[in-house]
Amino acid sequence: MVITSKLPEIGLTIFSEMTRLALQHGAINLSQGFPDFDTHMELKELVAKYIRAGHNQYAPMQGVGALREIIATKTRQLYGAIYDPATEITITTGGTQAIYTAVTAMIHPGDEVVLIEPAYDCYAPIVRLNGGIPVYAALDFPSYRIDWDAFRRLINSKTRLIILNFPHNPSGAVLSAKDLETLAAILRPTPVLILSDEVYEHIVFDGLSHQSMSRHPELRQRSFVINSFAKTYHTTGWKVGYCLAPRPLSDEFRKIHQYMVFAVNTPIQHAYAEFLEDNQRYLSLPSFYQAKRDRFLHLIRKSRFRPLPCHGTYYQLLDYRQISEEPEMQFARRLTMEYGVAAIPPSVFYHRGDDHNVLRFCFAKKEETLNAAAERLNII
Ligand code: GLN
């Protein structure tokens, strides 16, 4: 049988690869981004409650009404953005599906899509599978800020979409209000659309506030804002997210969504709808994760790793140049196999493999996990 692969050079994702290596070598897994502590008991009870109450058949294609309503309320309160739950909010099977659906709905063969590097691993393959052409703007190193002049030069008549991801995975960079203004000015004379992956929206530190595309009246009109409950409620395994977009964009999004997944897990949607009523659950997240970031940095302060600034997400980049000149992939493998700590090499998030001798460590971990990892990192 001859199979012509659509993604010939793609193998297992770096997250699966490093997690597998960690398991194989009994290493502490700070690579793939997921908490090693459980979600809230009350949320688990709510899922059980809705299953017992018989909410076990298809949900509406666009999502459970109560969940779309509470998302609309939350988005209005946090960002002053009005989205109609009936037509402009769609529940998805996680952030990745929402990204796939939005790109599929918008990209025609030959359209250019601007990606900001380092770029989360699914963006370029999704663009290419839809016949789009990824073009790349690299964040400045080591500030991980957007070079707006370089960005501006990439925009031309073929540009259809730009994909943004702030708070940024893997660097932890965030956007400022001024960045939104600059972006709005650059895009004003163009029909370019935005896909904004904001799954770390509630994990922003140091008193900064999340600059959602939905905050900006002009940018909102051309944006798919993608979100997820995974990082907010420690439920990466439940795979429920959502897409906010103005009516004409949401209409096209839903045409694809209805054939890609049709509808999303019903009892979990009901449970989230009820749990979201308590806004303290997400408003307390910055201090919860900032304490973990600070604890991790404190524990490794005497090591030979040097932290880069991290203003959001649950990832911390560490520079290892005092220890080794090996490329990131090689050092990440050796760190896992010889020292028992797994991390992610950000070079895999660049199409040319740019290597800055830094690794990404996930600090969404229990105190004892961070202690044990730090003990190992401190002796290298
Ligand atoms: N988003 C998670 C990370 O960046 C990984 C998700 C996955 O394994 N695909 O680590």
C-alpha cells in the first residue's frame, strides 16, 4: 500500500516525546504542561451531579446555553467586550480543535498566515494542512517582545491571518496595551484576521493584566479569540474550550465545527457553567501560580541555571550556558536521562530550529515535585 503522507516530516509531538523519555528514565516531568495536582473536588462533584441527573445526550452544536451565557458575562466584566452567546460564542473540544476549526474556516490555498516564533507546535501543521503558507516573525531574544517593524514587513496582499499566543508559550511573555494599539494601526488598512490563542489568560503575574484581543474594539472585530478551561481549572484531560468571534466569523466557524465534532461533552459543559459563577476561582489564579513561579526560582537560585523573565503562563525558561554549550534538544535529553528532570527545548518551536541554550520548565507542580526537581537541578 502506498501512502502519501500529508505531513511527511512530522513525528510525535515534542510533548509526547519528552513525557515518554521522562517515564522511561523515571525523571521528574517538567516538560509537557499539565498540573500534577488534581482539579477542585467541587468541580468533580458537579460533573457527577450532571451525569446522574441524566445530561448524557448530545449538547447543542454551539454548546450548552448556560455555559455560553456565563462566558459572555465573564468576558464583558473582564474585558468590556459584548459577545452574543446565541451567535458569537461556540464551545469546542479544547483550544487545539478551536484553532484547527478557525484556520480551516478562513484559510484558502495560497493564503499566508503570520506565525510568531517561537510558535506553539500545532500552528504551522494546521495552516499547511489547509493549504496555507506559514510566514514567520521571530520574537526578539531574550526579551521575547514582538519586533513590530519586522512584523509589518511580512504583511502583504496574500496575508489572510495572524496567529498570536499571549501569555506566550513557551516564553511567558505578555502583550502590553501599547502592543494592541500598534497592532491595530498596522492592520487598520488591511483585511487581515487574527486568531488569538489566549488559553493562559488567567495566568498573568506581577500586577500586569491580560491584554485580550477582545478588549480592543477594532481588533475584536477581526479576531477569533480562542480559550480553554484546561489551564484555569487544572483539567487538561477534559478538553473543553471555546471560541469568541463576531457573527460573520462565528457563522463560518460553526459550519466547520458542526462537521468536525458536532457537539462537545454535555455533563462537563453543565459543570463548568455552574463552576464559572464563582469568579474567585479564576481571579485567584495569578497569585496561585506566581507563588509557584517564585518558589521554583527561589529553590534554584544557587544553581547554574539563569532564569529569563516570565510574566505569565506556567512555564519558566532557564538559560543553561554556564553548564553546557550543547544544543537545546541534546541538553534536554541528557538532563532527562542523566539528571532526571525533563524539560522542553524551545528550538522545536522555530522553523529553522533557532537555539538559544534555554529550556522550558513547567512549574504547575506540587511543592514536593518542585523541591525534588530543584534538588536535581542544583547539583548540575
Ligand atoms: N500545551 C501543553 C504544553 O505546551 C502541551 C499540550 C500537548 O501535549 N499537546 O506543554
